[in-house]
Amino acid sequence: MSEAFSENDYSFMRQFFVSGATHSYSFRIAKLKALKKAIEKYEDALAEALFNDLHKSKEEAFMTEIGFLYAEISHTIKHLQNWILTQNVSTPSAIMPSSSKVLRVPLGVVLIIAPWNYPLQLLLCPLVGAIAGGNCAIIKPSEVTPHTSAVVSQLIRETFDSKFITVIEGDGAVIVPEIMKKHRFDHVFFTGSTAVGREIAKLAANKLVPVTLELGGKSPCIVDKDVELKTAAQRITWGKFTNAGQTCVAPDYLLVHEDRKDELIAGIKHSIDKFYGTDPKSSADYGRIVNERRFDKLTAYLGQGEVISGGEISKSDLYFSPTLMQNVSLDAPVMSEEIFGPILPVFSYKTSEEAIKIINRNANPLALYIFTKNKKVEQLYTSNVEFGGGCINNTLVHLGNPGLPFGGVGNSGVGAYHGKFSFDTFTRPKAILKSATWIDPSIKYPPYRGKLKWLRWFCR
């Protein structure tokens, strides 16, 4: 067993939860405020760590990670008192006189496993939901981004009692299976690849542990004939090349109506120059690939089609330029695997049916983006493609609304979170029916002969 999380650690957390210490509204609010204050204290250190791990500028780190967390915590603090209210529900006449209610109760001790691409946000955003739900939590930051992992670990250990929140660091491929085989958690929340998500689900199933799986997939971006092209080009460029394309909901490939293809490509090239300059390598706002393994994987894709923009690479500093490709086979690995990098294959189509046929080759994308002025076209895609969530005439920004659930479907995930959806993920409904004792109708008790007509009346 890993020394990072011992048998005693688990026992202490379980005992702390069972004591009821985490259940009160006042406790939850105090801990949410403490988390926000700790992030504020470590903001500069976190920004520096994100730069060291992924070359994120301070501004991008704030927009996509730190500021995102501030907004999520503030939203949760504002609404938690309403979320925890008991819900009174109706009671059928057959079991009157009684009253019925639903409580949202904590799950217990939960495990949160984060990926490397947004190593702060995707670790602590689920933690906000776990705290709001009244749980104890073990959190596992990604070892692939060691600088961020180290700062977050220090932040958590300094802010929270380890009986309440524990951080475990190290090789996830070793540690996570160890602790999941050893202990039964009350929920496992995993963000990462589909392949690893399947393994997490198998481990959880052995102990009947519920899971939330935030996975990935090939998220298409469709550009209709009837579109505001300049805006589309800018928003696609931003959505694709933020974090050097290492975003689970980044547009994975582009489907553009054949009448607008050349114009759109020109617009994206112009937007790349506008955002990152003619040499993105020197831009303070353009990131780097996380490690050599990922860099080599992306480099292999370059030979699978025609590079029409970008394609400049430098392994020594893990630089991979914003890249557009065309004449790519739909059977090529770059079109059957999630790219997770700054490569955007471009395809043209004549009809929406043709575009949907291409999308369905990689079913259940995590996100779908549609650029159109035509509501019928919008309705066609949203009704006929199974996807987790997405945007009309934008990219990525649906994640920024805590009123919307974020999650996949089928191959792209199980469950959802953000805002109240996080609270619901880390709590469960408990049903309570209370009956009066001043009357006790005999119709429900044996013998039943002769009572069928009355039973039918009550159950009509």
C-alpha cells in the first residue's frame, strides 16, 4: 500500500464523516470560504506553477483556472442555503394521512482524480461540490504537472485538516488502483481519458461505487453557409488554441460548408496572427505541450494530411505551432483519436446530412459547436447528434456558466457537474414519509377478501 494514504488515514476520514462534523451548513460555508481565501493567498504561486507546467500566461491561468474557481466558489456560497433545503413532495391518497419529503444528504468519503491539462481547475472545481455536499474528500492531482501539484498540495495541507481533505501525490497509475482496491469510497470523480475512465469504472464496480466520469472525444465544430464568418473565425481560433489545444472541449476538427471553406481558413489564419503574432513561439499568450510523450504523439499526426498553416515544432521547448490541415483521411488516426493539441483538421461538406454522417463516425462527442444564423440548421444538429454540451456561435464558454451542467454522454462520460449539478453529484436524495397515528385504516391489513374494489378505488 502506498505510504501516501494509509489504512489509518482512511479510518480517520471515515470516523470524521460519521461524526457528522462535515454536515452542518455553517461548516460547509466556512470551508468554502477558507478554500477561496487559500487560493487568493497562493494565487501568484499557482500562476507561476501553471506557467512552469504548461507555459500558461498569468492572464490565461486566471481566466481558465484561478478566476474560474473564484466564480464557482462564490456561486456555491451564494446558493448553498437554498440547495440544502428539504423538499416537501405530495403524498398519494392511498397512504394518507402522511407527509413526504426529500433530503439531500452527503455521500461520505469521496475520491477526486484530476488530469494534467487544467490541473488546478479540474481538481478543485469538483472539490467545491464535495465540500458543499458535506463530504470528506481525497484528492489526487496529476503527477504530469508537478509544479501545480506541489503548490496545490501545500495549499490544501495548510488549509484543511487531513481528516477532512487529504491530498495524495505520485504516480496515479499505481496509487489510484491501490487505494480503490483497498478501500470502498462513496463516490469516485474522475476526469481524464476514455481509456483510463473505463479502468476506473471497473475498479469502482467491484465495490459498487458510483462514479462520475468526465472524459473526452472528438468534438466537432460546424460552420454553416449562413454565418458571420469573422466572428466564427476568431471564436474557433480562440477555442482551439487556448492552452495549446490541450482542452477536452476544444474543437477537435472543423466541418465547414464548401462555399465558405477558403474564406474561413483565411479568417482563422488571420486570427492566429492577430492573437499570437506571426511567430507564436515568442507570444506570451501561447502555451506549450505538456511533455515529450504528448509532443511525439502530435508530431506523428502531421504526416496524415496536408499542412496548410503552421506545422512548426521545436521539441527542445515542447513548442507546437497552431496548425491547420486538410486532405486528411477520415480513417487516419488523427480522425479516430482525440487530438488534444493545436492541430485542426478542416473538412468541407455540401449537406448537413453529410456532416452528421462524419460526426457519427466518432459518436458521443463531449462538445458540439455550431456556427450559423439559421435556426433550422441549429435545431437539426442539436436534435440529431448525441453530445454532452456545447455552444451556438461560440466555443468553450458553456463551461463558464454554473447554471449549465457540464458532462459527457456515452463514450464521453457519465454524470455532470458545475454549480448545483456539482452539489447534486456529491449528495443523494433521501426519502422520508411520516404517517399520522391517530387513524389506522384496516383496509391495508389482511384478511383482504372483499376489499379489492376499495383497493382499486384508492389506487385509481
